[in-house]
Amino acid sequence: MTSQTPIAETIKDLSQELLLTLAQAKARLLAEDPESSRPLTVGFVPTMGALHEGHATLIRRAREQNDVVLLSIFVNPLQFGPGEDYERYPRTLEADAALAAAEGVDLIFAPSVEAMYPGGDPKITVSSGKLGTIFEGKTRPGHFDGVLTVVNKFFNILLPLTLPQDAQLTAYFGQKDAQQLALIQRMVKDFNQQITLKSVPVVRADDGLALSSRNQYLNEQEREAALVLSRTLATLREKYITGTLGPDALDQARAAIDSTEGVRLDYLEVVDTDTFEAPTSDQARVLALVAAFVGSTRLIDNMDIN
Ligand code: AMP
């Protein structure tokens, strides 16, 4: 291990390490300001690892805003369908720990599958409802139930540790996974979870490609072909802003993606950011969403277009 950031690998380890970390943070706070009665703040950044600048941006935001920063790294089998890339998903714990340490993460939680799901898949899971069955959920049935179940478990593991310490938990998610973000916001509200959610915009490479751990699967030609996704979203934004985005423009955009060699469009749609339905009011924040296979790699991207 190249880093100084403690890695808590099981839930028991996490509990011990987090309580210690919170106690140390509280002591630091009181040393700086003996009168301080403000609650400790804990920023939580859940990931599947193979960390890149998108994750680093979330970590930095959490670091700026909290006393304690906790990162989870867990490739969650529940959110992968049959034939998807669960086995080959990149696992780079050492490099991830080095990045986390450099960004000032206090504690990494990297549980085993057995620690998270003792005795196999859980019998009770979170249902993502209708929003979980469209777009990503249509192509990846069960994906969002798996995401919400693991995020719910993380929150349930963390909240009892933080609340008695008078600590406030904020979880950080990327707008790169816009539908996931909308579903987690819904879950926190519907389940009355005492947690604040914050999000960061999509982080892109210089040429516009949205950063993703799955970009590692792309060869040089595929990486080049994948640029059609962000370019098409940018074109849609241009058209929306100038009032020229009609159904024809959307069809042309779909054709532009589908006619790119090595790229197969799954969906391209313009939706209301909160409901993922067709935008109805001028006040709505409007999002263009895309998913496509580039070679055998499935990529998603989205852009605020108003
Ligand atoms: P993942 O490891 O892919 O599950 O992602 C963990 C978190 O990082 C999620 O909240 C993602 O939305 C966020 N994330 C991943 N890629 C990006 C990106 N390019 N820009 C912003 N956030 C991202």
C-alpha cells in the first residue's frame, strides 16, 4: 500500500475506523475552537473504483466542504446484468488509494462482496419504480434496483455511526449518472433519510469525452469514434438555445451517432432533468441524454441544454 489513508475493508472495520476518525476530527475542531458547538460534517463519496478526474472532482468538493471525507470503493454485483462487465470491471485499489490519499480522503471503505451481501444476494431490495425502468433501466433491467439497494445499505451503515457523534452526512454524486442521481434524490426523500445530497457537473477530457472508468476498454479508434456522443449533445444544446431543436433535429442527431463507424445508438432523448419525461414547461431544466455502444463498450453521457 502506497498511501496513508486507512482502508476499512469490512463493516466492523469501518465502524471502528470511522468512530476513531470522527473522534479525532472532533478533537481537532475543539483544539481550534474550544467553544465550538457546531456539528461535525462528513462527506461521503461512493464509487466503484478505477478512479479518474471525475471521481477526484467529487472528492475535492467533499474535502472542501467537510471535516471528514469517506470514500467507498465497491464493484456492486447487484447492479450488473447477465453478460455485462462485472468480472472485467477494472479493479485498481492501490492506485485508487494513492489518488484518495493525495486528495485528502480520511478513510476508504472497500468492503468485500461477502461483507456487503452475507449469504448471497439480498432477499429484500429497493425498487426503483417507473423511473428505474426507462432509459438506462430499460436496457439494463434491475440495474437501478441494484444501485439503490447498495446506496441504501451504505447510508444505513453510515447514519447510525455519524448521528450519535452529532455529525451531519452529505453524499456526493456525479451528474454524469443523471438518472441515478434523480433516483437517489427520490429515495432519500421517500425514505426520510437524514442525509444531504450534492452533485457535481460532468467532468470531461479536453476533447469532450465524458470521463468514465469504462473508457479504459476503448481502443484508439473507438476512443475517437466515442467523441460523436459529446459532440452531438453539444449540437443539441446549440439548437435548443437558438430555438431550432425540433423532432427532425433529434432524428438527425440520432442518425449522426448511428452512422458513425463502430457506434450503435441505444437512445438519444431530450428530457426534464427531474422527471425524465418530455419537458413541459419553460422553467424545466432540460437534459439531453445519450447511451451508445462503442465497439462492445456501453457509454452514457448527458448535457444540460438550457
Ligand atoms: P462510478 O465509480 O462509475 O460508480 O462513479 C462514482 C461516482 O462518480 C458517481 O456519482 C458518478 O456519477 C461519478 N462520476 C463518474 N464519472 C464522472 C464524471 N465524468 N463526471 C462527474 N462525475 C462522475
